[in-house]
Amino acid sequence: MKISRVLTASAVAAGSVVLLSGTAFAHVSVQPQGEAAKGSYATVNFKVPNESDTASTVKVEVNFPTEHPLASAMPQPVPGWDVKVTKSKLDKPLEVHGNKIEEAVSKVTWTADDDGIKPGTFQQFPLSLGQLPEDADQMVFKALQTYSDKEVVRWIEEPVKGGEEPEKPAPVLKLSEAADDHHGGGTTADKASDSDSKAGHDDAKENTASADSSDGTARALGIAGILVGAAGVAFGVLAGRRRSA
């Protein structure tokens, strides 16, 4: 009887975890590809799941934070979607790489050409962003999700540190510490290239050492051969003299 109760309680707990996990992952969210370092440029993905059982998501609008304006947002084409980047004039111009920027991105809007995001599926929308702020630990993007039945879900509630997660939380991009070169560290390809270069340098050293060793061995064998030959000649001369005597 006790075992049955324990198993029942465990099943209920497991079901609760699954339900909670499903709820948590049903939010519109944003994640970087690699790192999003302060003061650098980064590529991020806005992940939009469809929560409706009957309607498709046909429009996604992401609003950019005004307290940390970004001069650039370059979208990667997504098949079946039109994208529009909207910019607004800044009250105070930005200084980016010595250039004065008077406009910043205010929002990016994706509109479906056809069916959009169908029930039970999700879509990712990649953006290249920059230059990320140097004086912030995170950026909050407020998103609006429009369904084919005209319902609009507003993912705009900002999280409160130490508080419970809002019902409709806004996507939050966490920023890592700035790299020395302000480019968020080297890419995987760069690191691989550096590794290959180092490996090639080490191989060259080994080959040189091997060649030197081979040359030394050949020289030693050559000298030994000369000495053996000289000894043979000397032995032949002495043997001839003895016969003559």
C-alpha cells in the first residue's frame, strides 16, 4: 500500500515537472549564437513557439530597448517570411567606431507570406546585432505575437530580480563580460585556424629535428664506413708485408 502511494506521488511530481517545463519553454525567448559580449557584435536567435491549438502565428514584432539603443540589426532571411527593420531618430547621437549615429533600431517585424508558424511548431528568427552596450548586464526586448485568428499575445513583462517569473515575460538577452578586442572573442573558425597554425608549427619543428637527426646518423655511418675501409686497407698492407718477409 505504501509502495503504491509512493509511486503515485512520484508520477504526479514527474507530471508536474513536465507541465512546468512545457510552460517555461513556451515563451518567446532570445539566445545568442556563441557569446553576446558587452561592447561587441553578436548574432542572436528569437525563438517563437506556437501556443495555439487552432491558429498559426503570422506576425512577430520585436521592440528594441530605448535605454540601450543599437545602431545595427541585420536579419538573416527566413523562408516564408518578410522582414522589416524600423529605425527611429535618437535624441542623443551614438558614437560607434568614431562615427556619429543619429538613428537606432526601434523594432524588427516578421510577417508570414503563407501559413506562418503552425500549431505544435516553433520558428527561429536570427539577427546580427551591434554594437552591444558596455554598461549593461542584459537587454530586454518586448515582443508581440499575432495569430491568424487575430489574437495578439504581448510578451512584454520585464522580469524582477528575485521575483517570480511573469506570466508573459519579455525575451531577455544576457550579456557576458567584454573581450579585450570588443569582438566577443574569436570565432570557432578563428580558433581552429590558430590551432592548425600552431600544430603546423610544431610539426615543422619535429620534421626539422627529425631531418637533423637523420643527417647526423648518416654522417656517423659515413665516417664509420671510412674508418672500417681504412682499417681494411691497413690490414691488407700488413698481411702483404708478412708474406713477403
